[in-house]
Amino acid sequence: MLQSSPAKIALSTVSVYPESTAAAFEIASRLGYDGVEVMVMGDQVTQNPDELKRLSDLYGVPILAIHAPCLLITQRVWGTDPWAKLVRARQAAETLGAPTVVVHPPFRWQRDYSRDFVRGLHRMAEDTDITFAVENMYPWRAGPRELAMYSPGWDIRDEDYLATTLDLSHTSVSGTNAVQMAADLGDSLQHIHMADGSGSAKDEHLIPGRGTQPCGEVLDHLAEQNFAGTIVVEVSTRKAANRAEREADLAEALAFTKLHLMQT
């Protein structure tokens, strides 16, 4: 008899771009996702817990994670102090009932932040029930050269993080074995960004099953481990011709994830 994993499957708000944050809640509700992950961006809705709660209530879709604004393009969202950004992300998560904040390792030029990053996350964890799940990144490349952009580095296995996020588009760029990384992260692995990639130097975020990443095998491994965290479909649908095509892509991603989480 087949039974489903206890994991919840969420839709990242960035997965509907260039449509609105509200569209992410609407689509997640219609397709049957368990919730959403809010990527905090320049879009004012993603920065406003009151508006996010209104959308969550309107569509009956819980917010399962907040992705802190730590991308290059969000360096000035919620100010420029990286610790203050994490405090605001934690406050938003607490207000919205989201158990997880996703955060990237610091950039190398954020020297004070990176110097205390691991210890600082441990200290923050003592003051809240919110989980800060640090995401694996990848080396940046300029021609044949690799650029060390993160400090601590892009491979989250190298640090003593209490909780981690595994992103399969990022393992594609870094050339990492995603199944092995999931196993190596062990109990710290509490959050997944489900996507695919072709192995190029570009962070593609393909629909799972359309690239070369072992998306199914990673999900099979999680099911065997009775993974109870959140699996977030974080894909790019910006090339979709219309809403119907975008929804078909996101329905396919959800079906793929559910299928591989089934256990005998």
C-alpha cells in the first residue's frame, strides 16, 4: 500500500514571475500545494507581513517559509545590514506562522557578517523557534576560472549549520552529487528547493525531470528517511507563453514531487 511522506510541498512566489505575488497564492491554492514560500524581493507585497497574511487568508494557503533578501538584486531590500535583514525575516516568519527562514551564505565582501555568520546563527537560534536553514550555493565562473564569492563557502557541508536547505538547481551549477549531499547533510537537512538543471554554469531552475539532476532519487531518499520538512518548488516559468502554460508547468512539478514521495 502506498502512503505519502509527511513532507509538505510549497510553491515559491518567485516561481510565477513575472506574475504577481498574489498570483502565486492563487495558483498554489488552485493546484493543491500545501503552502507557499515567500521570496522577499523589491516587490512591496513580499515585504509586508500584513498583506501577506491577507493573501494567505484569502486563498487559504499557509506561508511555510520566508526566504530572506540575500540575493545580489535584493542587497538594499530591508536596508543594507545583513543581520537586520535576518531579524526582519524572523519577525515576519513569527507573525505569519512560518517555521523556516531560508538564508544564503554571505558574500565575501560582507566581511564582518561572514566572520560571525555561523556563530551568529547559533545565537539567533537560541532566541526563537524559527529555523534558519542555510542554502547551498555554487562557485561563480569567469571563463575557465572559478570565483570564490561566498564566505563561508558555497558548500554548506563545510560548516556547522544547525539547519540547511538543499537546492538542486545549485547542485547542477556546482557539479555536486545531490543525492550524496542530501545524505551528507543528515539531520541538518530540513528544507528543499526542488528544481532541475542541465549542468551548465547558469542557475536554471528547470521543472524537475527536465534536466540532468537526480531529482527523483533525492525525493526517493527523503521518502525513505521519512523527511518531515518542506519541499519548495522553486522553478523558472518566465518563458511560459501564458497563465495556462505556467500553471501546467507548476502542476507537472507538483505531480513529479508527490509521485516520488510516495512510499510502499
